[in-house]
Amino acid sequence: MRQYDIVIIGAGPAGLAAAVAAFDDGARRILILERDREPGGILNQCIHNGFGLHTFKEELTGPEYADRFIKQVRERGIECRLNTMVMDIGVDSGRDANATREPSARPMKYVTAMSRADGMYQVAARTVILAMGCRERPRGALNIPGYRPAGIYSAGTAQRLVNMQGYLPGRRVVILGSGDIGLIMARRMTLEGAKVLVVAELMPYSGGLKRNIVQCLDDYGISLKLSHTVVDISGKERVESVTLAQVDENRRPIAGTEETYECDTLLLSVGLLPENELSAGLGVELSPVTSGPIVNESLETNVGGVFACGNVLHVHDLVDFVSEEAALAGKNAAAYVKRMEAAEGDAKEAEIEIEIKPLSGVRYTVPSHVRLARMQPEQVVRFRVGDVYKNCFIRAYLNGRQIASKKRPVMAPGEMEQLKLKKEQLLECVEPGTSSYCLEIRVEEK
Amino acid sequence: MSKRQLICIGCPLGCQMEAEQNEDGEIVSIKGNTCPRGDAYARKELTCPTRIVTSTVRVEGGMRHMVSVKTKEDVPKGKIFDCMGEIRKLAVAAPIAVGDVILPDIAGTGVALVATGNVDAR
Ligand code: SF4
């Protein structure tokens, strides 16, 4: 069986950035497994611009952004196996790559993969980085009444059809959901000659980025109806019309507000879900809020040596932050391998753990706990809020002491927020004899 | 004096800005931007709005049917559909690499259309 130091599942933006960062921090035996026939992941179908301003200080399209990282991976000679489906990841606590230590301290992981060329095989890995990305929330979860005719697509499927296959799935379009892919597809289909009649959003605010409302809807005179949903779809073979209605504060349709749009296509852009079947099989603990793994400051899951980054961890709206997060996971995996080689013990001595508690308006945080000994001088905490907030503050408290405060003119659930914690400040708050702390992050009005 | 609300599309932060114009349409003040790009965007948006156009072009003899493209610079907003009209008529032969010029001057804008993806020959 081939042995690797780091096996990365997925060659999308997260997997590629993790590989590059791990290599640059000294890791060598790295393997990337990708199920598609080319690396780049979802970026290959995101042909619009707006990527890379943070990472490369210029505005790139999705494929260009991917191309930069693919080149970096190739320059480093990192092995990437395409057309390879990972079937299972297991941990063998009985065997240990580092035989000098007690068997269960840093157990090997076994990745079972399959490809048409090589059939089914296993590789052993000292660390695994989960970078499988996310998928679209299925229609089934939506509960739309009416027939199930042809002409209903998820926004991502439509994006793939138009941008990769050159096939326009319809000519008169209604879009349900104002997630970014839906907004991007409203513009894309308009440019390709389709008529996008309306974008309906169940919530009273958009799920996508403001800039996408401006340049994808406003630019083309497409109206966005907030607090609206689809109440009926008619047509037996193919969609013939879609009926929208306004919803009340409990998201129930209000009688008498129905409006029917004649159309041949309904696109659904109703959110993304991290793809964590493999993680769950491995025993990785998942967050009920994000559906992604629960991780510490090193982006390490509860299974030691298994890291997660990118959309499999929590759905991002900016690929730049995916790359940043993935690089951190890559560095930490490389450091884990180094510690393993040095047969160094984990910093168990007086390990101080700080749990991060999302409160009043903050839905979750990544990471969800921090081991002070492993914390970098500055720790980025990413999170989303549960509602729209104007002129509010994001604040962090440890032991009743305010350790960070940031004013935000506007916050919305569709846009990821971040707060930086300084290790120095956390150290000031810890007291001798206490090893577990709770750090609160909350939205405050003043 | 008139005020206009604008959202900067310069980056995904999407700063909300307010621009003040006097009776002659001159821009008196711009507020709310986080970086200078926002100021530049607001001035341009009020005088001559432009956008980068991204789309796909058919590929012959390639591993994929389509290659993604963009206008190398932004083009006037009013020219977007003219650009699309030309893009739709195009077909290129594989191989294509990121940065290849597909059309030196699209729709008389003086801006080149370039490939943003790679497609190997079949
Ligand atoms: S003003 Fe600067 S920071 Fe704000 S959206 Fe524009 S480019 Fe981004």
C-alpha cells in the first residue's frame, strides 16, 4: 500500500490551496484525489469575474483563479489523481505509522478510492484534508406543490449546462432563491438571450452578495421579490407557468397575492450544503448549523490528523477566503506530520482550551474551539449572522472582558463575517489553574 | 444637489456609497467606500458605467465543447449585448490556453476578448 503524509480529498480551490501550502511548509508526500476529469472544482463553471481580489490583487474569473492554483500545484510536482472517487476513509487505531509511540496516539488513516484506470485501491495517510466542497440543496427539501414537469433545474446544474456544455436550458425563466448562483445565472441566461422574468426570495433579505444584486439583476432590470415563494407549478410535460405568492412573517403564503408567470424554466437557487458523507463515515463530528465538521484553531476535526477546509467545512461566498482557510489547513497538516516525525507529544501539559460560543445573532463560528498552545498570534474566526443588522458591533468577550470589537454598517446572513482574535489578549485573560474557558461572540447594537 | 445611493461592485464587500451631484451633474462628494476603488467606481458609474463581459465560446476539436472568455477590460454597459452578439458567432480551434486573444477588438470597443480557461486538443 502506498503511504502518504497528506491525502487531500478534492482538487477544487480548497484542495489545491491546501496542497500548495502544505508543500511550502515542507511536506512532500502529498496526494490529491479528485473525482472530476480536471482539477479546479466548481470554479471551472464559474466563468464570471470577481475572484481573486484578496489573493492576487486582481479581478479574475473562476477558471483563471483555478488555473493559478493548478499551475502552483504542477510546479511543485504534487501528485493529483483525477477521475478518482473516494469511497471511504477509515482510521486504524491498532496500527501506527510511528511504531515508537503508543499505537493510538496518531493513528494512520486509510483512504479507499476507485478509478476506472486503477479499480479499487487503498492508500495510507498520516493526515487527511477534507476538501470535498458542497452541493446544492435539493428540490425535495423545498416542498413545492404541483406537478414535476421537465424544465426545473438547480441553478448550479443550469450553470454547468450553459457554461460547460453550451446548452441553454430554457427561454423564459423564473428563479426561486437569491443565492449567488441564482443571481449569476439570471445574468448569464439573460446574456444568452433568455428572458428572466423574476427572482423570488422566501426571506425578507437576499441570500446573495449585494454586488451580485447590482450587476446581475439591477443592470438588466430583473426584479427581485423578497418574501415571495413558489406556490404552484403548472405544465405536465414541461413547465408552462409558475405562480408566486407573497409570504407572511411565518413564511406562509398570503392568499390573494398570487401572480402567475408564463415560463418554460424554473431555476432553484436555495442554498448549498457541505458534502460530508465521507466525513461522517470517518466519525467526524458535524455541526448541526453548518453541516460541516466541528474544528479547532488548526481546522482539525475531532479525529486527530483529519483537517477540513473550504465549503465542506462551511459554505463560503468568497473563494479568496476558501484559499486562505485551506492554506491554514495545509500548514497545520504539514506541522502535524513534522510533530509525528519528531515523535513529539501533543501539547497536553496545561493545555488551555477556549470554547467559542456564538450568541445573540451569531449562528456559528469556525473554529469552534481554540487550544491556546497551538494558536497563531492572530486567529481569524469566521461566522455568519442570522438576520440583517445595521450599524451594529461584533464583539468578543472572554471572562467578561471585551477582547475584540468591530463596527459593521451592514451585516446579512448571505455574507460571511470575520473577527480576528489576538493571542496576546487571550493570554492576558487566562488565570492560573483554570484550563477551560468560554469566549462569547455576539452582535450588539451599541 | 441630488444624492444617489450606489453599491460598489469593485469587490464582494459591496460597500454602500452615497454620491452627491450638483445641478450640473458634477460629483461633489462620495461617501461610504472602504477603499479608493469605490470612489473610482462611483465616478465612473455616474458618468460612463462599464462592465467586464464574461461568456463562453464554442471550441472545435477540443476536450471540451466550450471555453470561457472575458473582455480584457471593462466595456461600456450599453455595449454588452453587442459583445454577446459577436461572442455567439465565434468558434475557435483547440488547443486554447488562459490569456489567448480570441478577438482583438470586440464590438468596436477597442477591448480584446481573451480566453479564461484551457482546452486541450482532442
Ligand atoms: S469600495 Fe473598495 S472595499 Fe468597498 S466594495 Fe468597492 S472595492 Fe470593495
